[in-house]
Amino acid sequence: MPRRRLFHGWWITVAVFFTFGIAVGIPYYGMPFFYDYYQKDLGWARSQITLGIPLAVLFIIWVGPVFVHRFSPRKLILLGTALTCIAFVGFGRMSGELWIYYALCFFYMVGYIFSGPIPHQVLIAQWFRNQRGLAMGVTYLGVGLFAAISAKGIAKPLTEMFGWHWALVIMGLLMFLAWPLALFLIRDRPAEMGLFPDGAADDGGYVAPAPHSFGHLVRQRAFWLLVAGSFCSIGSIGSINQHMKLIFLDQGFTDQQVLNQTFSDALFAIGISSMAGRIVMGWLADRFPKKYVMLSTYALVAITIPLLHLVRPPGTPYVFAILFGFGMGADYMLIPLMAAEQFGRNTLARAMAIILPTDTIGQFWFPYGVSLLRESFGSYTVALGVIFSLAAIGAAAVAMLPRHGRQDETLHVSEPARAAVGR
């Protein structure tokens, strides 16, 4: 009996593990490592530093809904990583002009949308049905791994060896590590290789429904609950990620080497813990109602935020980092799984083309609001209280979602029709 070959979808999953980690894990989680250098060496205020990307979001918010669902995810990954490289090389060559920084943030955000969550989520949704939760969890492990090493293994040692300017340049060039995988291994759909999702022998009479229109989506109560819930939760997570090093600075970690080490250790623990969160919650999402798995994740994110305010030198924030990372990792991953269940796999690209830009607004505008609160009150106490409240609102929105979606992607042809096809 011939040995059954491993379904190529799992090789796709391995490939996007790395491309997703490179495209998002390195730049997004490594960028805040340099914020205190911008403040010290370029003379910028925290509100100026955290305003660049929110401004870019205002100009490119239409990119996702208009373009992403129309083009090959593989090609979007190639273009997006190239734009991210341009942005980081530019960041490394800055000399203090804020308008240049803001222009480069535009390139970074377009690159993030093109090579970030949407193309990778769509790839996994096309290759898997029954094992989608596990495959999505493995894919998001790449972000966790590369986030863990972005500061501790890349930004920090590069800064110590070459200075922060060249560290940013080198981090940008690392984006091209995703290109061989996207060019030679990744394929958009199993049909391109004569295969079916999950490695099935045939389509089992499956009839792919047409995707729902944008008009249909916006008329669904569940859609707006998912938008609101993810917006608030992702916004609170983004605020912590963007401000964590600056919070440590305010709380007494003033020595540069100690500050770098504390932030790197915390981010490493968050990244590794997020990997565990993605695997555990991805496994649970394949076996239990996704609503309750998602609700527990959002609640965990909320209750861990106050722990950050308790960190003081010489302590290391491992308790906060491990709990927060576990919740954060599952948080991002569960959004496309919930969207696919609620609105159908074939509508996932359209749903995420609205949800992701909306979440991106929260992810980057909330940190700017935190900067303003910090400058107004002189500490992060009020700001952290606001972040906690937003995370709690996100959990409440998820609690109001329907337990199950419409499941209209499971349509099958009738037996007579199947017989006619066989003739």
C-alpha cells in the first residue's frame, strides 16, 4: 500500500509561519524598542512618535477594502515586505525631520496591510476547512516566535553592535527573507495544484457559495459586534505593545542597558507565551464554540493590564508578560476564525478587509491617545485605566455574539445532482 503523502497545505502552513513572522513579528514588535532613542536623540515627544502611524492609517484605510480581496495573497506578501523594507531603511536614515518620519510610516502601514494578517488568513482559509483552527494557530506561531526575538535577538544586539540607525536598516533588509518562500513554495489555492482543502480525495459534493456582499455584511448585528469587540481589544493590546518600554522608563528603569534588557525580556516572554496561547486556543476553537473561546481570551487580556502598573525595578515583569502574551496571541488569531464561522469562508476576505483596517485604527490610534493622557496627567495611571476599560468593552461585545454562525459554506449538491455530474 503506497504511503500517503503529507498534504501540501501543511507545507503552506510552514511557509506562512515564516513569512507572517518576518512581515509582522520583526517590524511591528521591534519598532517600539527604538521609541526612547527617538525621544532622546531626535528630541521628539511621545505624542509625536506615536502619531506617525495613526496619521498613515487615515490615508490608507481604504486600501484593504478596495484592493486586498482582489489580488493574490502571495503577490501581496511580496509587495508588502518590500514596502516595509523601504520604511525601515528610511527610519534608520532619519535625522530629526518629523515629516520624513510620517511619510515613512505611510509606506510601513501599506506594507503591513499587504503582507500582514489578511493575506495569511485568506491563505489558510483557502487551504483548510475542518483543520482551520489548528492551521491558523500554527501560522500565528510565527508572529509569536519572531516577536519574541525581535528585540532580544535582533534590535538589541544590532543596536549594541552598530547603533540604532543601522539596526533599523538591517531589520528592514530582513524582510526579503520572506521572498523565496512566497515565490517558490506558497500557492494561493489548493486547486492550483489539483488538490482540495484538508487533503480530501475530492470536494465531497461541496459547492462554494458566492461571497456575501459588503452590503449584506454591514446589515448583520454580529458583524458590528465583532468589529466593536476586536476594535477595543486590539486597541488595548496595541497600546500596551507601543508604550511598554516607555512605561518601564517612567517606572524607574532609567539606565539604558537595564531598560533595554527589561523590555527585551518582557517582549520575549510575551512572544513565547503568545505561541502557547495560539496553540491552546486554536485547539479549543476546533472543539468548542468559538464565541466562548474568544470571550475567555478577551477577558484574560483585560484582567492582566493592571499588572503592568505594578512593575518596578529591579523586578522583571514575567507574570504580566506571560499572562498578557497568552491572551494576546489567541486574541489576534481568533478574529478571522470567528469571521469565517459567522459569515462563511468565502466571505472572509471581504469581512477582514473591513475588520482589519478598523482594528488597525484602534491598534495605532489608541496608543496616540495614551500618549496624550500621559502628557496631560504626568503618568500612565489614568491611561492604563482607560486601556483596561476598552479591553473590558471588547469582551462584552464578544459575549453578545451569536453562539454559531450561519455555516452557509457547508452547502452540498443534492444526490441527484451529484449523480448527474458523475454521468
